[in-house]
Amino acid sequence: MGEQTSAVVVKDLTKVYGQLTALDGLSFELEQGRILGLIGPNGAGKTTAIKILVGLARATRGRASIAGCDCLHHPKKIKRLVGYMPDTFGSYDNMRVWEYLDFFGAAFGIRRSQRRGRIEDVMETTGSTYMRDRYVESLSHGMKQRIGIARTLLHDPSVLILDEPANGLDPQARIEMRQILLRLAELGKTLIVTSHILPELSRICDVVAILNRGKLEAFGTLNDIMRKVSQKRTLEVQLGSGDGLERVAGMVREFVEPEAEITESPSEAIVRFRTSKPESEMGSLLASLISANIAVTQFREIPADLEDAFLSVTRHAEESDS
Amino acid sequence: MGYAIVERELIGTLRTRRALALLVGVAIAFSLLVVSRWPSDATVELSGVQAQEVFRLFAYGLLAILVLMVPAFPATSVVREKNQGTLDLLLNSPMPSWSIYLGKMLGILVFVILLLTMSLPAASAAYAMGGVSWLRQILPLYGILALVLVQYTALALLVSSYAATTDSALKITYGLVLLAAVVTLGPHFFLQGQPGWMPKAAEWVRCASPVPTVMELVGHGDAGSFGRGAPTTLARFAAFAAGSAIVFAVTTIVRLNSFLLDRPRPQGIVTDDRSTAQQWLRRLVFLVDPHRRKRGIGPFVNPVMVKEFRTRRFGRIHWLLRLVSLAALVSLLLTYAATTGTIDWGVETIGGIMVILQVALLLVLTPSLAANLISTERESGGWELLMMTPLPARSILLGKLLSVFLTLLLLMLATLPGYLVMIWIHPPLRWQVWQVLICLSWMALFAMFLSAAVSSLCRRTALATTISYALLSVVCVGTMLIWLGGGTTFGHELVESVLQINPMAAALTIIEAPGFTNYRLVPSNWWWMGGMCLLCVFVMLAQTWRLTRPQ
């Protein structure tokens, strides 16, 4: 991937606070218009990485650039290129939503004549037009998150960095937030999103980076990461009824590795198994089941789960440390 | 059950650094006081004058500590629990509201009693020096202090139950405490010895303050009475303190129920969406309606300054207009009354009243405006957002300071008509009036820069507000306590040296207000003020620069 086509380039980024290494040689590249999910346990270095990217913290070593602009040497230029939403909202008392956005628009030097239209646009994009006359401090958490995103969009940045945008939201608000983020990606924005709600991230992210103790443990698409961290896939065979479950389990055992984990679920009429065998051999298994007159209603691979990937990566890291 | 709250409040308070600093500071200060006055030779001083001097300083010091420091603890007590959500848990427990209140009250009282205990060795030493009586002086002093403690704690808890933020609770509490302890002395100071009902009323009003009672006890007769006899204030003060404490306590207990938290989110209806009649009515009432829809922030205007004005509840333009109108009206009425001869105070007395009123206004308003300039941003997370805008640090700081400066300028200008009338009545006063205005301008600048510097050093607004009020009170009110003891406890030179740092005293000497004619404080006071302002600006700039750097 060339640096010219990458919206975000991070190379060997390291941050040391005294004895603590908060970030240890972080490197990745992210293309324009993609959504990166930055995940990791508490204290993994996510916020440190974000703060260096937006120019609020200095790196001890390494370099980072956004749209070709060096984050470490040109923090002022970075402010115009990046829209940053921290995990705290930063509300001002006695200010209405419109006044709040007007202030940040003015702070970014947007002319008054253009600012009015720009505020309307970002409020429409984030579905918050109806809140324009509300007091900021009286908004619910979900509403504040929308206004936070609207604020980051005011100066039309090419990269948005959102720290925990779905944190504390109810399921409905989470769905709406997901739609907003996807809409922004459609508009060509590059997004870096941190979250603890992994199923949410897995639905919107093109790329995932897993950080643990300051180190990048995995980077890539969800399926890539799953394959890297776990050579085995989970497959399911569903039958018309639970009668032939034992027979199916026996046939599966003949195909997969001897130590493979096979479970039967009579209530669902399903046999689940984990294997590292290639897809071609799974095709042979399906053919054998059908030729044995077994009524197979579904034969499928269970999609990779971000939670599994996350736990697997962090567990591997802890095992190798110990 | 209430014991749990007492324990939690007390331990919570004792764990804070400011509590430790206060306890250690009081112990050290009073030990030094006794050591400095302890007889160094073998002769015994039978008159007891030395012991009385120590006791006076001791009494004023304790009173100043109570007035300046104690309100900070209860003022944040209820409002902090309300904002953190722990008040919900307390109100949801089987504890009755009086038990919660008592727990909070006792927690604070026990802490302050601990603080007062730190002064007992010094009190014993003063007694050992001879000439000070336990029964007639030391015990009554502690009795008065206990009353002050209960009254101000009850007041602060009541304010805390009404306030929306810890910051506003502190501002209102300090404003009311300064009003009760200091401003109530003003009318009597100027009206004493005059015929009519007003001096009598002023005599009663000043009993709301503990200062005259303590002065009587330490043998100063009466606050600023210059030898004229005055009736004893102890009984009046005790009745007022006890009565008001009971009223404050009952009101707070009644308020401590789930309805305290049962408030809807503000609807945020803008005036533009109301009926035409309502729009007109609001226009008449507000002059500048804060709820009308705004046009965007204009070009060539510092957006941070506009934001500061818009985010203030008190300090938005409609409030300022009211305050300025009131200040202008009072100053004009005072001078008009003097001109027409309805009151025979003289221009100096009128000038003195105006100076004290103006300083009181500056003292109450300035920290409430300036002490939250940076600390609130850091506390709410707004600082990080500001740092993410292309605004340079100097623009942010300038916008913030301008918002305070313009407010203070309006207030200063409001009293200008009064001073102009004074010059018209007595033209030779022109030069003096100018000098007074310079003193007051220094006062305003010093209060603004000091509060802003403190704000840049603190992460929490409540702490910044408390420290700002305390420092300004030491400069403007604390030094006046030394002046009150002038001629008896303290020599003329010492009083004059201490007053050098007080711009209000400097203004009063220029206007030749009663009691200030023997002091020369200008221009040394201006040099002091200039130096202190420079120091505060340097601290503020250095700290802001540090905060704007990437970490």
C-alpha cells in the first residue's frame, strides 16, 4: 500500500511515560474511505495512539501522518484535517445546540454566511436537526453523541477519529449511530473508531486493529484476523430432525482431526465442530452426508466473531508473556 | 444510621489535601504567634498587655479562618452528591432526611472542631502569659466561633441544596458570607452618631456580623466606632445566628427529599417560537432577551469571548444591564441625597460608601467570573475540544479575559455618574476621584488576573473559586481586620504597611473617608498592585502555554 493512497500512516509509533511503555512500535496504514476499529482492553494504548494522531500528545519515537501531513511536526495543520470526538462530550452550560455548533464553526474560521448552511448540513447528516434549540446540557447521552459527531464534521475533515462513540447508548441509539458512521464512510470519510462494544464494531469496520499492552497484536479484516489467530473454523450441520445426530457426529469424526471438538445440540438438531481442514474437504463431507440419505437442511460456516478474535489475541499475548 | 454519613463526610474531608494543609497550617500559625510574643527575659509583665495582644490576634485569626475557609466544605456537600448521583442512593435508603442532614452537618462540625482544637495550645499559652481570662474571654470566644460555625455551615448546606453546580454553590455561599460578615458593618460605620432611625437600624444590621461581637470580647469596644459607646452586640448576634441557623436547617431538611431530583430537562423554548404578545413582554422585561435565536458569531469577534458570555447564567447581557442600572441608580441617589442636603454625610462619606460598595461588588463578582475560565474547561473536557480547533492559545486566553474585563468595565462605568456629580458638587475633588478610580481599576485588574491565574493552576472549578475568594478576602478583608485593631493592638506603621496591599484602603485614604485620613497608601499601593498583577499574568501565561503543548 503506497503512502500516497493512504489516509493514515503510522510507523513505529512509541510513547513512554517514565517506566511505562504506553505504545510500543505501533505501525499500520489505512486507506481513504475505510473504517478502522481500534480495540483493546483498558490501558491497551488506544487513547494514547489517538491523542498522538490528533496532535494532543507527543510520541517518544516513530512517526504518524494524516493525508500526508505529519501529526508530530504539524499539529496545527492536523486540526483542520481531522475531526476528533473524545470520550467526554465537553458540553457548555446554558448553550443551545445551534449556538454550540456556531461557536465551534467560528473557532474553525468558517465565515458566518457559510456557517449557517454548514450547521444545517451536519445536523441533517447526524439526524439532529430537531435538537437545534435545545440546551446542550439537557440532551440525553445519545443526543450528545450525535451533536459530538456533528461538531467533528463542521470543518469537513477527511479523517474522523471517534473515541467510544457507542458507549452508553441504548440499542436503538446504537443502530442509529451505526447508520450515521456508515453514511459518513459513504461520503468518503476515513474513520478510526474505538469501542468496547465489539459486535457493533464488527458490523461497520472494514479493518480491525487489536492493541494489547501498547503493542499491535493483529491488524486486518476480521476474517484475516480470525484466520491468523485461530487456524480452526466453526461449522454447523443442521438436520430436519434430531434423530440422526449421533450418526452425523460419527461421520464428521471420520473427516476431521481426532482431537477436534464436536458437540451435538438435540434441541436445535445441530452438530457443531471446529476444524482446520480446508473447504474442499468440507465439500466431500457434505457430499457423503447427502449420499448417506441424511436430511441436511443447512451446512454452514459460522462467521468470524470479533469478540472471539479479541479474546483469542489477548489470550495468546498473555500466554506468550508468561 | 446518620453515623455512617458523619463517618463518610469526616473521613472524606480529612483525606483531602486542603484539609490536611488547613489543620497543619492553623497549628503552625498559632504556635508562631505565641512564640513571637512570648517574653524573652525573666521579668513578668503584670499588666497583661502582651497577653491581650496575643489573644486579639488569636481571636481575629480564628474568626478569619472560619469565615474564609469553613463555607467551602458544606457548600459543595449536597450539590456534589446530587451531581454524582449518590444523593439518589441516600434518598432511596431508609434514612430520614433529617438524619442525612444531621450526618452532613456533624461531619463538617467535627472537622472544624478538630481545626479549633489545633488552636487550644495557643489559647492556653496566652492564658499562661497572664492577663487573659478563660471564663470571660477564651470560652466566650469559642462559644461565638461555634455559633458562627453552625450558622455558616447551615447557610452553605442550604445554598448547596439549591445550586446546580459546585461552582455556583461556592460563589453564592461566599457572596452571602461576605455580605453577612463584612458588608453589614458598612451602614453603621458611616451612620453612627447621626440622628434619626437609620443609625438605629444600622446598629441592628451590623449584629448579623460576628466581627463586632469578637471585637467587644477582645476589648476593642466596637468595630470602627472610634471611642463612641455602643450597646453590647453579643446577645443580638447570638439570637440572629441561632435563629437563622434554625431557619436554614429546617428549610434544607424540608428540601432533602426525592422532589429535589425530580426536575424535568429544560424545554429550551426560544422566544421566536412564542406568541407575539409574549415576545413583546419578554422584550420589555429583559431589554436584551437571552432566549431569542442568535445570529452567528460575527467576523472580527473573538469566538471564545462570545462563548464565555453565552455560557454564563449570571453575567449574560440582560443581567449585566440590570446590575449596571442598579449600580448607576444607587450611586446617583447617594450623591443626589448629599447635594440636596437631606442627609448630612459629606462628600467624603458618600465617596467612602461608593468605594466600599464597588469593592464588595468586585470582590463577589470577579472570582465567580474569572476563577472558572480555564478550570471549567479542563473539568468538563472542553479544553481538549478547544485545543482541537485552530485557535491559538493567545486567542483563547484573550477571549476569556476580555469577557471578564468588559463585564468589570461596565460595572466600573456604572458608578461614574455618581463620581461626576461628586466633582460637580465639590470641584477640588476631581483629582481625588481620578485617583480613586485608578485604585478601583487596579482592584478589578488584580482580582481578574489573580482568579484567572488560580484557574489555570486548578483542575477543578470549585477549588479554583474557593482559593480565589480566600486570597482576595485576605487582601481586601483580612487587612481591614488589622486596620480595625489600629492604635491599640497594632501600631500605625504596621497598619499602614499592611494596608499597602489593599486597593480599597488606598481608595478610602484618597477620598479621606473617616478612619483613613492618617494613612498614605498611594502610590505605593499602585506599585504593589502592578507587581502582583504582573506576577499573576506571568503564572497564567506560563501555565496556559504548558497546557496547550502536546503532552
